[in-house]
Amino acid sequence: MIALIQRVSEASVRIDGEVVGAIGPGLVALVAVEAGDTPRAVARTLERLLGYRVFPDDQGRMNRSLRETGGGLLLVPQFTLAADTQKGMRPSFSGAATPEQGAALFERLLTQAQSAHPIVASGRFGADMQVGLINDGPVTFWLQTRP
């Protein structure tokens, strides 16, 4: 499972012009489910999303996690992160999970996140989404949990 995370001061997802998810300060996680991912990968990814230290402490060092700050988490399904871009001029998506598996594991991640954290919003798997965000820093990290 891949999560490209960005520390944000605010973010939202629109579908057909309607805001379906929005947060204030926190993290946006663009999430790709890879072939072979399991519920164990979901649990590990969530642990990292909530515990990864990307927020400043009193000395300005990145020593605080989303769990500590209480900020929002916006989960956005993004299967294109699983693309193989090593050859040619067109990405291959052979490393991505099937749409059915991807949807099921993304929904599992969302459900577990909503149970574990007070502010969770999301996009919609398979939808054409417009994501708006203000990256704070900028701070962006690639987290990958291998099956």
C-alpha cells in the first residue's frame, strides 16, 4: 500500500462540484492499493498515517504526529500512485490492485481511520475527483507498506 502524504493547512475533495470531504490543518493521504496488499497492510498504513511525525514541536522540529496534534486526515484513493513508469511514455498499472480489491481495502482503511481518529474525511473510490489543498511547508512524504 502506498500513501503519499502532505501536511496541509486545509484541503478538500469535490465530486461534480460538491464538496464530499474537507479538513483544516492536518494530513492529506493519496492512497494506492497494490496487488497483494492485505488487511495487515491497511493496519500498518493507518498506524503510520496517525503516528508519522511531520508536525512541528515547540522548537520547530518535526516531532509531532497527527495523533498528537488532533488534526484532520483526508484520505483520497489514487490508484495511479501504483503505476510502473520505468519504461516508455505510458504508465503501466499492473502493480495496482484490481478495482474490487482496491475499493475493499480503501474502505477498510477509511473505516479503521474513522474509528481511530476524530477527524477523518475522504474522497470516493473510482470517482473523478478534484482535490484542493494548501501544502504547509511544503511537507510531502512517500510511505509504502509492502505486502
